[in-house]
Amino acid sequence: MRILLLGPTAVGKTALSVGLAKELNAEIISTDSRQCYKYMNIGTATPTEEERGGIPHYNLSIIDPATKDSVVNFSERADQWQKEIQSRRNNVLYVGGSTLHVQCVIQPLDDVPEANEKNITQLEAQIEEKGIETLYKKLQTVDPDYAQKMDGMNTQRIVRALDVWMQTDRPFSSFHSDNNTITVPDDLVVFGLKRDRQLLYDRINHRVDNMFEEGFIDEVISIRQNGYSLDDPGLNTVGYKQAIAYLDDQMSREQMVKDMKAKTRQYAKRQLSWFRRWDFINWIDLDNNTKEEAQKIICQQLAAKSNKD
């Protein structure tokens, strides 16, 4: 059996998933596009060893921040992990909220062309000359759907999307099957976690505050001392951008925290907008159900499906 547990950032996926995995004899594959990077544990809320509760987790802290990753690469890794987990007769529990990573679990990607180095060089030269904003505006014109769901102006993703468009004259998002025609495989059940919007935003704000208490700034300093910068794909994300600006005296600490909270709330809003297009999600309200109650609901629904099948 395969189970997908999705939801916006900070909704409470990690805490629920571990208990669920224990009850279902499952191993967890993270569908988060940033937790796969090494050294970035606090800023991406990567589950600690203690939080993992002895459950095997995959796609966590395995990629160097200087290495470009993609949803295509993730899909290939996830397929291999899935086969290994199922070979042990265990269930597979996918957990996360990165929209394209989640979507490729439900419905495999269409064939996406390999990167064209000539295009990449040309696009990177344009960034050097005119800045990433110019390319982002171009992406908004040729592929507004993909631009809308990105985590801000992500250089790596913008370049990749424009490269595919230049090669095929097709929007990059068109290679990720139409949201309105997604068919969920028979062996996959999709659950979504939700909360009241303001309560979710409060949790996001609290998470950001906790990040600093846990040593986020020290984490960023250590990453930079190891030679990484915003030029590296892994660091080009919310939190690290603001922290580096603060460390370079380009932003006050107060503004850094404020921006991190605002950008993360905006990201959660985009996630929710994306997931609401899918009518096959079994939603569970964590404001009205405890973690234990939510786990019980999921297990009951899975048992009912097994009996029906």
C-alpha cells in the first residue's frame, strides 16, 4: 500500500506521519524539495533523529547544496526507494508539501527533455547582465502557472523552466499532467492536513521564532564557512536568503524575521491553492482532531478501502 500525506508547511505533517508509519508498518519518503539538501536542517525543518522515531526516512539531507536537484531526479529516486521498501513488504508513506514533488507521486511526469547547456549558458548570461527579475517576468509570460507556484524567484527553477520552453515551445508546467485530469492510482490513498488559515499562520510565525532559538543563524554561518553561497541551488530559498542578507548587513534582524514569516505564509497560501484543485484528497482538520484522532481516522479509512478492495 502507498499513502500520501500532504499539506501546507507547518500544518503538522511530521508529528502525525511518524505515529502513522509505526501503526501501518511503513517507511517514509519525504516529498519536500528542500529537506533533501545537506547542512540545512533547521531552516528547512528537517525532522531530527529523535523526531523520526526510529522510522526509516528517505530524501533527507542527501544532496550537496551546490548540486542542482529537480523533480525529475526526485521522481527517479522515489521510484527506487519505493521498490526497495515494497520488497521488504512494508508500506510506503510519502510526506510533504512541495507541489510538483507531490504531484509526481500521484501521476508520473511526462518525458521532460534533458538540460540544453547552450540554453543554460545563455540564460545565466542574461541573469548576470539584467538580473533574475527579467527572466522571472519572462517565465510569468510563457508559463504563468509554473511561475505562480514557485517558492519566490528560484533561479534554478526559472532557468530550467525557460530551458524546456526554449527547446519545446511548451510551458514547463505542461509536462506535469493537468491538475484537472489527474487520476489517482488504485494502490495510492491521498490524505491532506488542514487548519484554520490564521491558526496556520500563527504556527508558521512560531516555527520561524523557534528556528532562531534552535540556532538558525549559526547554521547559516557554518554553511557559508564551508564555502556555500546564494549562488548554490540549495540555499536559494526562503530563510537562507534573508539570513544571508542580514549577515551581510543588508537587512536588519527585525526585517529578516518579518520577511521570513511573510514569505513562508505566502508559500503556504500557494500550497493550499494548489491542493484545493484536487477533489480526491481526504482532508483532515487538525484544529478539530488531535494527532491521535487524525491517525485513527486515516487508519479507519485505509481499512475500509482494503475491505472494499
